[in-house]
Amino acid sequence: MTIQAQQVSPGSFFLTRDELADFHTRGFLGPFTLFEPEEMKANWKRERLQLFDRSKVPYPDAKPGTGVYDYDRHLDNGFLADVVCRPEIVHRMSSILGPDVICWRSEFFPKYPGDEGTDWHQADTFGGGDGVPHIVWPDGSDFGGALTIWMAMTDATEETACMQFIPGTQRTMYYDESKGMHYDPSRVNQKEVNGVLRGFFGYDWREIQVDPNWEPDESKAVSVPCRAGQFIIFWSTLMHASLPHLGKSKEMRLGFAARYVPTSVTVYEAMKESNVVTELGGSFSLDNFGTVLVSGRDEYGHNRMRTETTRGKPFSNANPR
Ligand SMILES: O=C(O)CCC(=O)C(=O)O
Ligand SMILES: [Fe+2]
């Protein structure tokens, strides 16, 4: 894949050559500001209520309490539909992934006071849970995984579960996602790892380590706090985690993650027959699923596209060609 640094002008958020080089060295970039903190706080106050309206959620069959319950709310919620298409995000995605980019997944990551941090992990095929690939890159690709933007909907500090990364680990997979993991929600909030309360929503990534004796080198970990309205970009194959919410503040921390790949990537091919995705203790049918073309055009036709939300709001293309 050729990667071009582009000229930065007003309204344009393509990465500079230095930012790109930095991204490829470390595997993450940011934080960048999408909303000022006060604006984000007002947005969240409003959208929190909107999100309770589940009359048009894409996966009405997903059960409450399962990890898939609030997947892909950008497909029904207008605010999130705008967020995933914003040029501040999409131009940067396109600087790394090329001109033709889809958003295929979004998720919320809430941490309430006292909650464990997210344990160290990497995602290449996103099939670590069920052992079946969710995304497949074309043969011979340099990269795998998805580019993630993780946006802080509330402040995320070292005391309130900010993200952590181990820079430069994005090129080696320390986990074999084809093994699949056991789901056991009784594991949640139970375990300290090196003195830090961490877990993975009922999964334990140690079950699928390539080398059972390996441990992530936490001495190299960096914490990346974000103010409400800021976002970080990272490869899903970068070793990443979050710190626990220590409970000193009574405010929950909420992350919103959206995942992007080039149009050449095939999403949910392995679920073509069943039309069902199963992970994190839940499942949902793909009837309303569609990827969103946020940049360029689709010359492959691998994926079902959604051009509008379930409420009929069109998605915008931030970088048409
Ligand atoms: O927010 C978190 O604690 C974890 C987020 C994460 O793992 C992801 O966005 O891939
Ligand atoms: Fe993750």
C-alpha cells in the first residue's frame, strides 16, 4: 500500500509526513480534539437520553447485559452517525488506509467507579472471542486488523480508566485468535494482574497466547489520558489496555470506539450462512448490518453498505473521489 503525506489546509485533517512516521513507529497517534470538553459534555447529556430509545437499534435481538448489546449504534443514532464520518477522523484514517475507507463497527466501553481496567490484548481478525475471523484482508496485505478511533465521551485520566498502549507492538501478534476464548462473566472485577485490577469483559486473553510463558512488557506501557471530546487513533493489533476506574471520582468514564478498514477488506464473510455474530456472551443477526463508506468509493463490492441510518439519515462521505 502506498502511503502519502498530504498538505494540511483548513478543513483538511490529513496526517503530515511526521505524524505518519510517528504513527507507524508507535502504532498510535493522538489525542486529537473533536469537541471541546464543554461541548462534549452537552452532547453526552443529550445523546445519553437518545440512546435509551432502542426502537431503531440495528440489533434488536442482542440481549441486555451481553457485550454486543450496544454494538453499532452509529447505525441508528444521528450524533454517532455524524461522528464516524467527521473529516477530523476520516481524513486521518485515509492518510493511513488509503482513499477508500469503511467504518464496520462501533462499540461503547463504559467504566463505572471501581471497575477493572481492560486487560492487555490485540485484535487482528476480531475473532478472538468465537475463534472465527470477523474481518479478512486480501491475500498479501501488509497489514491486518482495523484502525480504531477511541473517543472519550467523558474525561479519561489515569484515575478514571484512560487507555494504555505498548508502542511498536502492532506488527507481531502475541495471540492466536483462531483458538477462541471461553466466556465467563463471573471473572469480571475479580483479578489483579501485577497489582492492577484488570479483565476483559468475561474473556481471558491468556487462553489464546501464542507462547503461554510470554507476558506483555508493561515497563514499556504508556498511558494516554483524554479530555472529553478527544480521540486517539490506534491499530487494533497494537497491545492495548486501560487502567481501572479507581472510584475517586463518581463520574463514569465512557469510551466510544469506531473501527475502520479499506474497502478491500471483507467483513463477516464467515457468518454469511448463519447471518449471526456470536461473542461476549451474546449474539445478533446481521439483517440490519452494513458498513459505512466514509471516504472514497467502493470498487470491490465485498460488503453490504448502508448509505443511511435505520432512521433514514444519510451518512456523509468526508473524502469523496
Ligand atoms: O476502553 C477500553 O477500556 C478498551 C477499548 C478497546 O480495547 C478498544 O477500543 O479496542
Ligand atoms: Fe481493544
